[in-house]
Amino acid sequence: MSKTNSLVFKALYIIAWLIFVGLSIEAGGLVVNFFFHLYRPDFVVNLYQKLDLREMLTQSRASFFGIYSLILSIALLKSFLFYIVIRLMHTMNLSKPFDLFCFSQILRISYFTLSVGF
């Protein structure tokens, strides 16, 4: 493996970590928003992303929980997807990139990507 390939792979590894951290912060912010919707709904306008579903909560709790669980599941799936990418990049051997571990991780990545898309 040449020095250029190694440098590019390390740069991609760092970028994957940055994306993972950003998605984890997004998922954590949505969880905090969810609990503030339930216990301090007047404070929601000051929070992260200003996802204000107070009106939906007062009209129908079931639809609020359904929509918010969908939003949270998508955020958590995206975060877990990049966790799998980081694990793959950390343990992948570039001289033999298509071993059984890489195959299983790529398969998991495809399943998570498909589920986020749906």
C-alpha cells in the first residue's frame, strides 16, 4: 500500500469519526427535545433544532409518540450506521479488503442504509 493510499484512508477515517460524532449529537439533542416536550413544553422553542410538536402532543398523544419515535429511530439508525463504518475502517486490512469480516460489515451497512431510506 502506498503512502498516498494510507493518507487518504486515514483522512476518510477521520471524516467518518466527525460524521459519527455529529450524528450522535443530533440523536442526543432529539432525545432531550422529546423529554422536554413531555415535561416542560414551554421551553422547547429554546432547544436544539427547535422541533416544536407541542400542538401535536395536545391534539393526539399517539400520533406524537408515533412521529417522534420515527424521527428518533432514523437519527439513531444513522448514528449506528456510521459506527459500523468506523468499525469496518478500523479493522479493515487494505491488502486483503474482502475478507469475511468486511463482507459482513458491508452487508450490515447496506441493511442499515436501506432501513434509513425507508
